[in-house]
Amino acid sequence: MSAPRLRVRGVRHAFARHEVLDSVDLELGAGRIVALVGPSGCGKTTLLHLCAGLLHVDEGTIENGFATQAFMFQQPRLLPWKTALDNVALGLAAVGVARNERERRARELALRLGLAPVDLGRFPHQLSGGMQSRVSLARALVLDPELLMLDEPFSALDVGLREELYGLLLAHLAARRMGVLMITHDLMEAVRLSDEILVMAPRPGRIVARFGLDLEPRRRDEAWVHRNTARLLEEPAVRSSFGLPGLTPAPTLGGDDDTGSLARLPPLGPVVALARTASRC
Amino acid sequence: MKLLRAWILALPAYLWSGWGAIASLLMLVAAWELVAAVYGPLVLPDPRTAFATLYALVASGDAWPELAATARRALAGFALSVLVGSALGLAAGVSMTASAMSRPVVTVLMGTPPIAWLVLAMLWFGASDGTPVFTVFVASFPVVFVGALQGARTLDNQLRTMAAAFRLPPRMMFVDLYLPHVVSYLFPAWIAALGTSWKVVVMAELLSTQDGVGAALAVSRSHLDTATTMAWITAVVGLLLAVEYLLLEPIKREVERWREPHAAAGAGP
């Protein structure tokens, strides 16, 4: 099987006469995690919905070579009248997997993602927000999709829960060659999870910078993530996209050690490559 | 059939939870007794006389044909309003324009007193079954219509997008997405419409037909027979209570188990 890809070329999109996206290019191969970051309202979700086929492509091309895909939304979006287990198995039911088989697979994965056996028979309103997110993640992963699309799925969770779900997601991805396209406005989340970061700027939404991260996501520790997030934040493209003021010579971070070490680090380490590869191919 | 089993299994606990309701009903009977004692049996016969009269009516077999005729008309009108109201309401809910246009019409329908419809119906249908059936239909139609309209209008766009993202086939879209949502709005509306039907049918019969509970009430009124009047009223109200709390409410609980619990959950009927 040749490695499937998602190729987006020159995509423009407008809602009524309001231009949301302007000539966006992106490329995603199997086994890669690409993060789209940008401020709220920069067209990230529109781009993701276009890639998922939830919106019609007006201009440009999107070639999706992945045979199967799954989506995880910002809100859990569970069917309130179905139990957690049935919600997890929803996508399997849609492709016609028999009840016994889909319940077995759903149960197995849900338990692996930290749901308790009693939770499986509960309705969404009886579950906490964190549990609902696990159900939503399980619903996407149980399909074993070749392409996984994540729309800020962890943004409403607390730090501990988020870190746990990152771990579960990365552990699940490790055994597979799944392409992941995620969007987030949390730079740290992007640095934590992705192989490639695409920075988007608003009005109209376009990709203004591309960064690569070479260290395998599962081997990134907290210090690494912090360091590279800080570095990313120093990038002019990132600052202007998020509407941050230009960097002043004296950063306002509290600890002298922190600021000092940040400034002194070489821009590109051999392993810790936060390399700006290109802007707008 | 799962529903039937659940209904039977849940019934004892449900009935047990109904003690509070039964107590408050008995308070009402006590108040009735008090008023009867103060004003005398010509104004209001005491509950025991009314119940005894009702028992006699039932035992002699006189009650059943009247109740059956009333139930037939109420259910016919109710069924019509459920069919037409649900279908039109859903259709109107799908279109923004149609729902905006139908709102004032529904307000007019709801605001028109059933007695006005009854007068029109008597002119149109005479003394046939058509008069009470039509009146019941017109009175309960807007209730069902509004329920269906809201069910269709409030369908969550986010869930629809989710369903599209997971490529649910059309059959699953209907069974797993549209139907449960819409039923959660329709079912309460149907119950409300049934109550309306039952009340309106008696009124319609009182003025327009020769048989049925309403007609029997008209006869007992002309004889100044308050005991029989109260007996019929008790029968009508008792039947409604029984259908609502023994049949519909448990079904509703079972069907809507996924709903967030209300503050009054467990308080019984």
C-alpha cells in the first residue's frame, strides 16, 4: 500500500461574501501529526471541515488519499439518548459492524482510555466532562481511521486530564500509521503533540509559517515543550498572527534564569529542531 | 417489548412512589366531603353517594356504552390531531419561513375557545360523531403542532455535523438522530393533547350528541340529579388519571431515561 496523503492546494473559501480562507496549501502524510494553530476565527475549523468533506470545496483542490477518517470535535457531541458504549460504537454501526463485534471493540478501547465499566452503561449527562471527552476520543479511535481530525478537542479540560489524554492518544498512535490533522489555539498543545506546526493568520485565513519538530512526540518532556513553546512565541509570524505586540528587548518573564536560558539557546538544536522550513509553498 | 417488560418491572416501585399523590387526592376528596356537609346534598352530594351512584351505573352496565362512545370520539379526534399535527408541525419546523408563518396561526388556534369551534362544528356536522371529533381535533391540534415544530426546530446542528462526520447512513440518521430528538418533544405534547381531548369531548357531547358521558351529564343536569353528575365527573377524571399515570407516565419515564433528571425526580406522580 503506497502511503496515503492529504493534499490541499490553493483552497479558498467564503461564507456568503465574507472570505474565510485564502489560498491554503497543506500536506499531511501517514504517521504524521500536523497542527494548525492560529487565533480564534482564523478559519481553522473551516479548513478542517473542508478536509473532512463536511463543507463543499469551492476553489482549489483537496485530495484525500486516506481511506477512512474520524473526527473529534471541540465539544464531546455525544448523542444524549445513547449510552456511553453505544456512543463509542456509533461510527462502527455506521459502517455496518455487527452489534456483538462493535460492542466488544468499543468496550475494549473505552476501558483502555480510562472509562470504568459502569460508565459504559451510563448516559452522557451522567458522565463528567472528562469522561465525555474520553467517550468522544474513543468514538473516533475505535474506527482505527487512517486520518484522524481533531478540532481543539482538549481545550475545555484541565491540565491533568489533558496531559493524560495526550498520553493515551500518543500511545494509541504509536502502534499505527495514522495521519493526524489537529487544530488548536494552544501553542503548547501543538508543540506537545505535533510533528509540524502550521501557523495561520486571520482575515482572510491563510498559512503564514511552517515549523518542524523533529523529536518523537512521546519522548518530549515538559521542559522541552516549554522551551520550544517559548521559542515559537518569539517568532514574528506567530506574534503578529495572534496580535501580540512585537518583542521588546527585555522580556517580562519573572525568573531571571528562565529568561536568560531562553535567550541563550541556539535557534536550532540538532535534535530539538524547531526549524522554520518555509512559508507558503 | 423491552419497553413492556421495563414497564411491568418498574410498576410496583412507581406505584409505591405514588403514595404522596394518593394522599393529596384524598385531601381533595376530604374537602369535597366538607363542602357537601356544609351546603347539603342538593348542591353537592358527598363523595360516598357519588361513588355509590357510579358503582350502581357500572354494575347495571349503563356506564360502559356511554364511556365507550366518549372514548371513541376522544380517541378519534386525538388520533387525527396526532397524525396531522405531528406531520404538519415537523414539516413546518424544517423550514424557517414556514415556522415563522405558522406561529401566529397557531396562536389564533390556541386562543380560540373550543366552545366557538363547537358551535361551528354543530352547524357543519349536526348531531353526528363529526361534531365532537372535529372539536377535539381542533382543540388538541395546536398542542401537537407546537411540540412537533419545536422538536424539528431545535435539532442540534452540532450533532448533525457529528453524524455527517461519522458518515451515518440515512437510516441511522433517522433512527438514531432525528427520531429520538423529535419524540422527546412529541411525546409530552401527545400526552397534553390527550388530556385536552378528554376534556373537550365531554363538553362537545354535552351540547351536541344523544349518547356519551357528556350527553349523560346533560340528562342528569336536567333532572337536577347532582349525585349522578358527580358520578360521571368522577368516572371521567378517574379514567384520565388512570391512563395518564398508569400507562403514559411510566412509558415516558422509560423512553426519556436519558434526559437530565428533573428536580422533582422520584417525587411520584
